Amino acid sequence: MGSRRHKNKQSAPPSFDEFQAKKDRKAKRVEEKELKSKARAKENAERSLKRAGAEEVRESSKRAKSGAKSRKLSKPEEQEEELPDVDYDALSKAKKSLFDDEEEEEEVSDVVDEDLKDEFDLEQEYQDEDEEAHAKPMFSDDEGDDEGELENLNAANMEFYSKKLDEDEALEAEEAELELAEAQAMQPRADILPSKEEEEALAGEAPNLTATRTRIIELVKVLEDFKNLGAKGRSRSEYVDRLLKDICEYFGYSPFLAEKLFNLFSPAEALEFFEANEIARPITIRTNTLKTRRRDLAQSLVNRGVNLQPIGNWTKVGLQIFDSQVPIGATPEYLAGHYILQAASSFLPVIALDPQENERILDMAAAPGGKTTYISAMMKNTGCVFANDANKNRTKSLIANIHRLGCTNTIVCNYDAREFPKVIGGFDRILLDAPCSGTGVIGKDQSVKVSRTEKDFIQIPHLQKQLLLSAIDSVDANSKKGGIIVYSTCSVAVEEDEAVVDYALRKRPNVKLVETGLLIGKEGFTSFRGKKFHPSVKMTRRYYPHTYNVDGFFVAKFQKTGPSPHDDNQASAKEKEMEARREAADEGIIHSDFAKFDDEEDDKYISKSKKVGLLKKGVNPKAVKPQEK
Ligand SMILES: C[S@@+](CC[C@H](N)C(=O)[O-])C[C@H]1O[C@@H](n2cnc3c(N)ncnc32)[C@H](O)[C@@H]1O
């Protein structure tokens, strides 16, 4: 596992544009391959018709395949032609001009923080505390722990990078050739599916990852053209079962999660998704426009030996870091709050939210604050942002980031967000970046592959639904330019995305989905495995690591069309939870193993945390009388 991951690790991840270009080239190659394969299949069928008997048909199919193979081998130039020539000088010049966008419009605030160094230290401390506190982390795509990797990288400057691009392109061409050779060497065999005896033998053997990978590729090929390539007498589900077993073995997923993720895609795309999860996403930063301009920041970082370039044309504040001679999380610019380490996908919900100056905005689940601080910057420190998070520990890193980035229009609060609108309502816009299972960020946290269970995909959506209803009820339908709710997750599971959105549309007829306004993203599912969602769910957007080279993400944008009696809901989080439980039990969607409020269990945790608190103060818990504890 480890070595395979290391091998796949990108040395210089492509920018979004380059990635798209590569994807387009790949798509073209795939399309051509498909055309060839269809032609082969047609040839096959014609020959088969001429021959009598099932055995003969299969024989002819094999001959046809080997014919196609030799035809392919005799035409390597065709493949080479597909790789366009790249003028790297022009590319390097173009890269410079990429910074010359309309950034002049971005105003630079002259706020200067005095205690930035202290705040940075605090942030580190709190983040460490957080890590200890959560065995199963709440997923945040920001401020990941990729920083350490950069410290060890040796890099030069932009010229060096240009040379690197050269090398990468050459490597890509080499890889394409290898891929071609691999594909030719692995024409799917009808007998790729192990027999019962072979299955038994396999179960007893030590895993052979190379053989497993070969079989995965062949199984995918067969499944993509089952009618022509499936072995006689073997069903599609037999192939799928074997493929899932191989995916679990090769990539290290639990059978449950492998199947859940596999079902989102065609077999070939699923393989791309699983492969993409083995590669870390590029390190990206967001310019804090309250303090600087992207061009100026880029210049300062380049002067320190950081190789970077803009992320893509859909963001004017993002930079992608290729490598660096200095730790990106500890440069003077970082400490001065000129940027924040933030995953590119994490910009998207804020862009969709489209905060306006002087509005009142609620960020319901805000820690550690990547999106809050972006909202604040888009509002140019006007109006008011309520940054809420239920986890008190995590609000410390939220506060540290707010201070470091110089956001002065922000109030931090610590409620279970289901308490809204009881706490306060009437917001112009609300962002609900919901706690989720993290199936979109497996590239960052491989533990998700085995840690998530069926129960998670019942409990987490249950919470997400309640949070979303609270968000809707807390928005002012009469807000002049607002009345907007954005719901996002870093999960690709339909239960946490489209199903939650569809539920909210059913429960709150006073909201409708609107276009997110985002330049990239795939349409949300309007139906999934027999479940139909409202047709407008098409307007939601999905992001995958293999399509956009960003973390897996989901974004939905609602507009509140009118007030509802729920807007005055004074129920507490606990009351709402009980109500939702009753309702879910009536609908039969909660299984008997659903977590209950367990006061005894709660008491255990409360007393343990009190003991830890006393120990931290240097007091022996045993020496304290029970009522004093
Ligand atoms: C995906 S993270 C948010 C990341 C954040 N928006 C950012 O961009 O930095 C989800 C957050 O939801 C918080 N959370 C979980 N349950 C909550 C609840 N009931 N109410 C409010 N926040 C909650 C978690 O503590 C966690 O910080």
C-alpha cells in the first residue's frame, strides 16, 4: 500500500487548466480506443455469424482480438501524433500574464495585526489539541497537514519549474506509451473471471498486487463491453463481485465503502476515481484580499523560492504550489495573514454563496475558518459574519485564523447549529458546510477507506437534514439581495448530498434550488439506484478528484422564496432531534441500531473530561471531593 501510494505521488501536480487539457487529451484517446474496440466488436460479430457453434464463436473472437492487437502494434506513430507539441517559452510567458487579471479591483486593506506570531503558535497548538480530541475527525478540507512535505522539497524558481514542466510532459508521453503497451498486452480475456477452484486457491494465497491490478483492468474492460466480452454462462454480477474484491485488496477499502463508491460511476470511471484517491491533491493557498493582491503575494513567494501558479480561471484568489524552499505554513507572508492554506474545492461554496458588502451572514459550521475568512474578505470586512461551530475546541483555531487574516467583521459563537433560528435568525445568507463522512477527501485521509460504516451513512445525513432545515428557517426570505442558503459537503455519497437537498425541498416548499454560478462541476443526480429526486436537483454540483483534480465536493444553492411558520421555531437542538427521530421512525428510515441519547454514557465522558481538566491544572482528581469535581 505504502509504496504504491508513494509511487503515485505527484511531484508537480498540474494546474486546473493543464489538468483539463490532459483530461481532454485522455478523453480523446479513450474515445478513439472505444471506436477501435467497437469496430473490433463489429468485426467479431460478423465473423461469428459465419461460424456455427458457440465454441467456434469464441475461437473467432480470440483471433479477432489478436488481429486487432497486431494492427495496433504496427501503428505507433498514430498514438504519438495525439500528443501536441508544447512551446514552453510561450507557456512560461503566458503564465506570467495569468496574474494580470482584473485584480486591480481587489482592494487591499491596511489592517496590520500586531500579534500574528503569537496567533500562529496558538493555531498550531489548538490544531494539535483538536487532533487528540477526535479519533474520528470532522472533515475539513482546509489547513491540511500537507505542509510538512513541502519543507523537505528542493526547488529553484520559475525557470526551474519551466524545465520541470518539460520533464513532466516527456514523462507523460512515456507513460502514455507504457499505458498503450500495457493495454495491448492486456486484451481482456474471456476467462479472466476465476473459476470456483481458482477463487478458493486465491483465497489461500498471499495477495499478488500486480496480478490483482492486471485483473482489475481486464475486469473493467469486460464490464464496459459485457455483451461482447463477457464469458458465456457468467453473469455481470459475478464480474462486479470479483472486481469489488480486487478493489478492496488493491486499494485497501472496506467491502462496504468500495461498493458504495463504485456504484456512483461506470466501472471505468470508478477505477479512475479509486486511482485518483491514491494521489494527494495539489497544495493550494487562497490570497487574503483584505491584506494583499494575488500578484503581489505570488511575487513575494516566488522571491522566497516558491514555485507556484494560479489555480485556474474560475478563481482569482487561488494559487497552486508546486514546491518550495521554505515551509509554506510559516513564511512571513503566512504569519502576516496574506494567505491561508485552503483546498481549491473549499473555495467553491463561498463563490456560490456570493456574499455582498454590509450583509448579515451565518457560517453554521465554521471551524477552522477557511470559508468564514473568505466570506469576510469578499464582504471587505463590512457587515457581519457569525461564525459558529458546535465544537468548542475547534473554535480556537477558527478564532486564530480570523485574527491572523485580519477579519474584523466576524463574531464567533459555539452552538449546536440546530439551535438556530432560536439563537438568532433573519440572516441574508447562510453557509452550511456540513459535517460529513469525508468520502471526497480520501486522498488526504486514507483512514476513511475502512473507518466508515453503514451506520455513518444513516446518522450523518440525519444530522445534515436537521442542520439544513435550521439553516433555511434562519434566513430572511425578504432580504433585498439575499435569502440564500448554500449547502456543501466534502463527501460524494448521495445520501449526504442529493438526498439531503431533496429532503429539504420536500420539507420546506418555501425554498427552491437555483444555479450555483460555478464555472466547473458536474450536475447532481436526479435519480440514483431507483430513487428519484426533484428535477431541480440537477442544478447542484458535484466535484471529483479524477475530473477536476480537486477534493470530492458537493455544492447546492437555495433561494428562500417566502417566510414560513418554521422561521419562528423556538425549539432547541434536542427537541428538534427528538422530532426528527419520531418522523424518521415513522418513515422507517432509522434502523434499530441508530445511536440513542445515552445519559449513562454521557456521564462517563463528562467525568473523564473533568478528570483531564484537573490533571492539566496539576490537581490530582482523586484528591478532589466528588461535589467539587
Ligand atoms: C466540514 S467542517 C467545517 C469546515 C469549515 N467550514 C471550514 O471551511 O473551515 C464541519 C464542522 O461542523 C462542525 N459541527 C458538527 N456538528 C455540528 C453542529 N451540530 N452544529 C454546528 N457545527 C457542527 C464540526 O465541529 C466541524 O468543524
